[in-house]
Amino acid sequence: MSLSKPAAAFPRSTGEPRRAVIHAEALAWLAAHRAEPHTSVITSLPDVSELAECDFAAWRSWFLAAVGAVLAWLPDDGVAIFFQTDVLSRGVWIDKSFLVLSAAEQSGHHLVWHKIVCRTPPGSLKAGRAGYSHLLCLAREPRPAFRHPLPDVLPEAGFEPSQKAMGVLACALAVRFVLAETTARTIVDPFCGRGTALAVANAFGLDALGVEQSARCCREARTLNVSVSDAGSP
């Protein structure tokens, strides 16, 4: 699928949930395409170690701009859910939830919920990288009271296709929220990596569209599959 095609361009429907993975730079793709209605975002932005061309100051500026770009792209009826893990960089602890919320405040978006996902068992010692991740849901307007409450802490992230990938169980919580509390029936991940969010969205019957700059990751994201039992029952 080329960069010029719209976000809604999927292969002809076969009745199964559809998936498209686009080989492109995420921010350029977002700028070139308008979000379709009934779309939500589940994504994880790269940290400073994944952008070799950036020092910390440049990465921080890029990260804030990237969150802002995702939120600006989001349709009015959608939510954006960010899965982010704090890191230690040159003696400085980087709280990515603070960065996400800073960008959201700048753009006027609202925090719908904030969950913690355990990446290692509580009490574990892990130097240099947090044993937890943040899961933050943002929306353009305040959301009504939830019909189905969610846990504040997930005891595990679930299967991770790579060391820095979103866990399947964390993605499942995000997808279940989208299904229960929004009109969205397509999940977009503009930094899709190996495609965890896309595979989980498909497992729950949603269409999925990913954007990824790595050609190798694109190939893996097109074929990764998980079952509903892997992701927890809906």
C-alpha cells in the first residue's frame, strides 16, 4: 500500500477483520492523511535509544511533537492510547507519562484513564529500565462514565514479540475499552513495530492499520497473529 492511499484503503472485505501495514515514516503519513470516522489509535512511541540520530534534547522535542501529531490526527469520536515505558538516560529518569500528558495539555486533550502495566513481577530489581509501563488513554472531549470498569494495574503485559513491544494483554485491555466505550471499529498504530496492537485488534474483530519505517518490521507486522485466548476473553 502506497503512502498516497487514504487511511480507509483496505483490500476488498472477506468478512474477516482486515489489516494493512504501510512502509512509511509515521509523522509524514499522519500529515498526509485524514483520519476516518470510527477510528482510534493504540501505539507506543520509540524512546531515545531507538532514535540514534537524536540526543536527549532532540528526542524529547520529537516525542512531544509526535504525541501532538497523533492527537491532532485523531477523529472527534476516537481515543488515543499510548503504551510507554520510562527509561534512564545519562543519569536522568525519563517519565514518559509526564511527556504524553504535557503534549495533551498543550493540545487541549483530556486524560480518560491512566493504567500501570507490570513488565516484571512486583518487587523485582531492574537497573536502567522500569519494570512497568504506562498505559494512557486520551480524548478530545471528556468521556461519559464507563459502562465497564477497567483494572488500574495489570499484573503482566502478556506476550511481547520483542523486548520493547507492547504486551498482548496490555493491548487487549486497550482494545476492549475501544470496543465497549467508543464507536471505533478500526485501530491505527502509526508506530506499529512488529504489529502487536494490529494482531490484537484483529483477534477481537476490529480492522487494523499500521505504519512503520522499518521494512523488516513491516513484514513481521503483516503476519503476526494472536488468539483471543492469548489476549484474554472479551
